[in-house]
Amino acid sequence: MHVFDYSFLKDSLLPAQLVTLAANIASLKTMSALRRRENPVAFRELETMAKIESVKASNAMEGIVTTDDRIRAIVVGGAIPLNHTEAEIAGYRDVLEEIHVHHAAHDFRESDIRAFHARMMRLADPASDGSWKQDDNVIAERMPDGRRVVRFQPTSAAETPETMRQLVLAYAEARDDASINKLLLIPCVILDFLCVHPFRDGNGRLSRLLTLLLLYRNGFDAGKYVSFEGAVNDRKLDYYAALKESSVGWDENAPRYFPFVIDFLTTLYACYSELDKRFASVEAKRTTKKSRIEHVIMEAFTPLSKADLCRILPDVSPTTIEAVLGKMVRNGSIRRIGEGRSSRYLKT
């Protein structure tokens, strides 16, 4: 049985990249908290955008997709699911809302993990009751020639109940240890959860919901205003590569946590950076679409692509964004870096 031990996070010789990323995130977190207190209305607008993106992105990573109109209708309008796919999407929506609203009442404990899973699956699989898996499962990978190979063998069904009990206890012990940085602890626990793979289905989606819960529980609420799941999906190749690298040796009690931790921190940093950009967008929302595009691009500290602007300003059409960018390039207020689809724009 796997032994969970997070005492290595006390080590003063942690990689400098981890320490730097954690410090930068803490700084951005402080800035966003100040802005939220001063501009509650703007942040409420960001909440709705983030919920839609979270539900869409996390399900899309598992191949569960529908149209943007139906996503919005299910998430914002509470539309009744029309098929199995929409039932899975609605289940994710329900747990996401529960975590956003009542995160203080939940924690990384067996009862909550199983209840979240049951609620996430209940519309698509009414018989689901949050029970641990009854049969062994494998994590397979499809090769270029179409063959499937076993990439990872998770914990057996027989050992899953005790293994999950040990994981929950190990997290609680580390959480209460003041010498352990909780921002580094969270991805380690999520990696272990994914390696156990305690349910027959839905482990990936539930891991992202549990990540959001643990971030909330430790004072990091960027996921309420910018979709953490969307950020993971945007760089999912890096995410899966880090997960693969860190899971090597897990079944021999020798996991390599740091690749997954670095990927997690990089994603969270991207969320807080995106929050800065979106805040500027919402603040400028009472002006024309042209002015909003100009405001976002002129306030950016790093080059933005057309796709970046479409994501930051989802209610503005790509055609409008392209027209404004072209005009700004011609009048010299911004410069274009690169050509074609790789083009980025930055104020001069």
C-alpha cells in the first residue's frame, strides 16, 4: 500500500522555481483581494464568466462537449439536460456551485469526496452513490499506431478504501503543520488522488473540483473569477506531461512530485495574471467595444494575441477585435510581433 508522506515540503532546499512562483502568486493574490473589496460589482460579473468557462473546459478535457449556447443555458439558466452529455455537464455545474458558495463547510475528507462524486454523476448515472470503485482500473494511452498501452496502474479496488483513508489523514496532518507551504501541498495531494483513481469514472473532473476546494480552503479564490479548469485546458499538453512524469515511481513510493507542482503553480499564476486583465476589461465595460479592446491592449504588460483578446472579451466578436487591432497598428499605438496566427500585439 502506498505511504503518503509530505514532510519533504518542509525542506529548506526546495527548488527555487517553486519558491519564486509561490511568492509571485501570493503577491497577485493580495492585489486581487484589494480590488475585490473596492469593486464588488465588477467581480460579480467575472464570476459568471468563470463558471461557464470552468464547466466547459473541465468537461471538454474528458471529451464531454456541447455548444456554447447550451453550456450557457445549463450553467446560467439552469436548463434541464437534454441528453447524457448535458447531464454530465449539469452534474459538474452543481458541484462547482456548491464549492463556490459553501466551500467553508467542506474539506478534503472521505465524506465530502464521495458526496461530490455522487452529486457530479447523479444526473448521468442515477445509480451512482459515491462508492469507491468495485473493479481495478488502468490509465491507458493510445499510441500513434492505434494500440492502447497501460501507462499507469492505479491502486487496486481492494486497497482503495484504506488508501483513501490514509491519503485524507496525511493531508490533514500536513495541513495543520505550519512549516509546510499549503500552496505546494495542494498539487501533491491532487497528484496522489489521481494516482489512486478511486472511482470507476469521473476522477479527472473531480480532481479539478477538489483542487478548487483546496485553493478556497487555503485562501486562494482566483478560481471564482477566472476559470482554473480553463487555464489547465489551455495548456493541457503540459498538464498531462507533468502528470505522467510525476506519477513515475508512485506505486513504489517514489513519486516525483515537483513537475506536477510546477505545472500547478504555473497554471495558478496564469489565473491571477488573467484576473488582472479581465478586471480591466470589466471595469471598462460601460464604454464602447472599441474602447474596451484599446483599454485591454494598452494596459497589458505582455504581448496579447487575437485569441487572448477573444478570451478576455468573450462578448466582442473576433472580427471587431481584428479591425481595432489593425487600426491601432496603422496609427502606431501598438506594434505587431510575429506574423499570421502567431501574431502578438503590444503597446509601443
